[in-house]
Amino acid sequence: MKNTFLSFVCIFLVSITNQAQELLSEKNSFTHQDTLRGSITPERAWWDLTYYHLDVKIAPETKSISGKNTIQYTVLEPYKVMQIDLQAPLKITKVVQNGKELDVKHNGNAHFISLIDQQQKGSIQSLDVYYEGKPREAKKAPWDGGFTWEEDKNGFPFIATSCQGLGASVWWPNKDHMYDEVDSMLISVNVPKNLTNISNGRLRNIEKHSDNTVTSHWFVSNPINNYGVNVNIGDYEHFSEIYEGEKGPLTMDYYVLRDNLVRAKNHFKDAPKMMKAFEHWFGPYPFYEDGFKLVEVPYLGMEHQSSVTYGNQYKKGYLGNDVSGSGWGLKFDFIIIHESGHEWFANNITYKDIADMWIHESFTSYSENLYVDYYYGKEASSEYVIGVRKNIKNDKPIIGPYNVNKEGSGDMYYKGANMLHTLRQLIEDDEKWRDILRGLNKTFYHQTVTTQQIENYISEQSGIDLTAFFNQYLRDTRIPTLEYSIDNNQLRYRWINIVEDFDMPIQVTLDNNKQWIYPTAEWKTMPIEDHTMEVDLDFYVEVKKVEN
């Protein structure tokens, strides 16, 4: 029976890992389009985003959208061509600045707008980009995103967007590169009057129109990344609560399908529990001004800023399964915890280049472990994070290639989590480790960052040179292996399968005593009384005993 269960767990874990890999699909050659999308082109570099007003009409009956995006920006250097991104089959119909229609040259999904008026350095300008069409339908949201067009069991349209990796330009025109977040944003969405749209930020007002439609206006007062913007449309019911957090009262709002209201009120109790745990570990929720929302959608879920989406079928674990196989993963709803963890790592601290996506996913996968730690203790959390190692493939580096809109290995999730868990052991001071996690969110508050910035910060704050450590786990596929032998009460040990200068100390049990040893690439020896050695499982390494 036990073996049968373990086989099932393994099959399940392989299944969800493969699904995640669909977002992180293999690509070894890159095109000019990849460069236009993934690099800071001259047509992007000269202007800084300040404000968007996305005004869009959603037509469920035809699966089409139309509208405009008003783009406000500060001129950093005078230039006359602007790159705006919008993916086919959607089309830009016109671009207007100061009442003048502008010429647009199209190059695949990149569109180059020739400006007429003088772009004076330091001036604030704006233009309107009009567009329409039938946006790409999601094939398997959120891994292969776009628009999801479904119906609830009562026959009402149930619609949502998801677009990480693919890009927000799959459904609205924008500067589709992560390095430049807009400072604030108004999202106006027109839908049939029997439906409700939920987007990011706070609801300003709802307009009723004579054509039997309504327009909801949502304002985001904090910087937001492009893929974090969303629309969620359905026959929603709403309930809410006030969470007394580190920065004062925080509104927590929940939008669920009408038939799910009763069970949602019970099941969503994981949300304030999440908030308490993550404010402890990571610092204040980063978007008090915009509130927190959990919104039911017709796919699994996604980390849209202040509008976290939920589709885990009101089950504990991941669709009712424990990703760790430890039992602890069934103590919480995986999607509520994981996707909400992204409010700190993804939405507060955001990668500049998707090659550094580990900054989002490693810390957030690790947040699952910290949630377990907060409520069930350190031993339970260790069992959880050790349990997820079966998801790790070690097939390619966690960091991807830069400037081509390509992420690295799916190992950024659970190898990344285990890397951070190992780092916690090295620091050997849980309060100091907590200070580092909170310090990251304070130091890089509402910023886009690089891997190097994160590495440097942790090294500086820990007082440990972690250059080789990060090179090993982020840029190499090999697991460091502690090779050892014991003969005549003499222990010999060294690291193999390592990058240059890797010399991580590690805790072991010798002679019934837990102690540190300091292996390098060269053999070291030490006397011992016992004939056995056990390596602390909290370190993500392999162990190889050899004969003399």
C-alpha cells in the first residue's frame, strides 16, 4: 500500500512539474522578434513610464476586445520614435498625440510610432494607442496564457486574462518589458450589465450605460508590472474583511462565483493566515493603498498584483494533492499561499529581465515552507522543503539567457527553494535570516532588480561571500556532492561536482555530535571515534561514500 501511494505521489509531482515547464518551454535559438521583445531597445530607453489608462470593451459573445491605452511618460532624452508592443491577431488602429494621428511602422509584435511634436527632455507627454481584435485564447492557462473564455455552470460568461512570459501585449498595447514599471494606472473595463469585472487596485466607480453595459474603473496607486494587470469577468459575489496588519487596517476582498459564496467564506480563511505569516517573514504587505483581493477564475491561479487569482477548486494542497509528499502540504491551500507570496517577490520586488525569474519563483516557493514554519514549526517546514526535492530535474541552469525574453529552468521553483533553505542553515541565525528577507523587501521596495543586486545584498547582510554558492545553485546544473571515506578512525572528505571556489561548510553528525566541517575541492582529514557520518538533510547536497 505504501509503495502504491508513493508511486502515485511521484507521478503527480512529475505531472505538475511538466505543466510548469510549459511556461518555461525549451528554446535554444532566438529571433529578431525575441530581441525586440526582450531587450531595452533605443525606442524604449529614451522614455520613462509614469501612467496608463487602459480603457477596453470586452465582448463575450464574439470573444473580441476594443479600446485604447493612454500612455503618459517622461522624456529622458529627445527622440522621435517610440516602441509599443501588441501581439497579433490584435491590431493597432491608430495612434494620436496632441490631436495628431501618427505614423506607425509594424515589425511583428513591435510597433514603432513616429512622433511629430518635439520631445523635450524632462517634459511629460502622453499619447493614445487605439486597438481592437480577437485576442489570443489561452491554451492552458496560466502556463500558456491569453484570454480564457468559459461559462460557469449557470451559463454566465466566466472570463479572465493571464500572460506571464507571453507578455501583457497579448491583450493590450504597452511597453512590454519588465524594467520599466508604470507608476500608477487606471483600468476601465466595459462588460455586459449582468457581469462584473474585477481588476487591480481599488474600485473607483461603476458607470451604467444605455446599451446594457457597465464600465468599472479600477485605480492602481502603486507601481505595477505589465503581466500583473488583469481583468476577471463573471457573475461574482463579494465579501470582505479588515486585517489589522503591520501598517494598519488592510482591506481584504474576495470575489467568487455566486454558487461558491458559502464555501469560499470558510475556505478563504487561509488568506488572513497567509497575511500574518508573510508579514512576519517578509515585512508589511507592499500594497496597503490598493488593498488585497482574491478573485476566482476559470484556471488554476496567478499572482496578479492586489488581484490574486484563484482556481484551486476549494481544496487543500495543489488541487487536493501534497506537492511535498510530507503531509504538511495538505494543511493549506497551495494557490492561496503561493500566489499571494508573489505580492512580495514578483510584485514588490520584480525582475528586470525574465532570465532572473528565479527572484520571483524561488523566494515564493520558499514562502510555502515559511508558512508551514510559522504555523507548524521548524521541523515541519524542513520536512516540507526536503519533500519537494523530488520535483527537481537539474537539467539546465536556473538563470536563463538575457535580453531575449527567456526564463531559465523550472528548477527555479523547488531547487531555488532548497537553495534558500540551505542558505538559512549557513547563516545559522533565524532572526538574522528573517531580517534579511524583510530587508530585501524594504531595500528594493517597488523596484525592478537584477540577480546581482539580490546576491550582493544577501552576501553583505549575512557577512558571507556567497559568490560561489550562487554560481553553484543558480548557474550550474550539478548538485554539490560531499565525497568521503572512513578508515582507521580517520575521516577524509571533499566537495566534488562543484564550481570554482565552492567551499560551503556543512553540518554533519559525527560521534553522536552535530558539528560543522569545512570541505573544499581538496581532500581533508580529521580523526573520529565512530565509523559513521550523517549529513544534515537541511542542506541540498548529495553524499557519496567511497572506499579508500
